Amino acid sequence: MRSLSAIAIGMMVLGTTACSDDDESPTAPADTGIAGDYRLAIRASGTCSPDLDAGRIQEFDATITQSGTDVAVTLSSRQGLPTEGAFEGILDGSTMHVEGTVNVVPDGSRSYEASGTLIGSVATAGINGLFEGTIRYGDAACSALNHDFGFVRD
């Protein structure tokens, strides 16, 4: 009988706590708003061949648009060169996942292409992370999981 009254008292305490007026229920974190203009730098992995050195780092003007958790990135050359490039994906809390390809001829003769997935952490100053994919510059190419990238707000 004693254990039955202990259970009843425990149930009353739990019921009172669950029905209290305190608004301490957890809320889902809001996704960070990342829309805006940025400068994007894509850097080839240090494991890539020296043949890729001239194209190891490429910079682009980037515009990120966001609708809910959907994210789109459009790119253009910082030097005003013809550029084809877009990445699309999602923002999951403070992590951005986007896939796509960018093409440009930065020196007027050799083509640069980066194709793959950008996975990065969102911070106040920008977005930084790893680029998993292939970078081609002229005849050199390097596929790696540890290229990196950084978006810095303009």
C-alpha cells in the first residue's frame, strides 16, 4: 500500500510540473539567415599536384539567396570574366550544404572548374568549410575531400 501511495504522489508531482504555466519548453533553433553578397575563395587541397599551383586559389563574387532552408549561390568572376556557376542546397541550422559547379577562364587561356559539394559552418563574418570534389585548371586536375572554401561578406 505504501508503494502505491508513493506512486500516486509521484504522478501528482509530475502532472503538476507538466501542466505548469512556466514557458520552459524547448524550441527548435531558428535557421540562420545567410542571404547576401559575399566574396568566395576556393582553395585546392595541399595534396594536389604542383601542376595545379597557378589555379590553387580562385575568388568569385557570390550572391546567396535563401528561402526557408533552401539555399542558392550564384557566382561571377571578380575580374569581370565570363563565369558559369551555381550551387544549390540547404541550410541545416548553422551548417550549409550546397552542390554545384563553377567554370571560368581566369588567365584568358586555361579553364578553371570546381565541381562538388561545399559543406560549411555559418558564422557572423561568413561561411567556412570543406569543398569535396574536383578542381581542374588547364590540364591539371585534383579530386579531394579536403579542398576548402570561405565566404566573406562584402
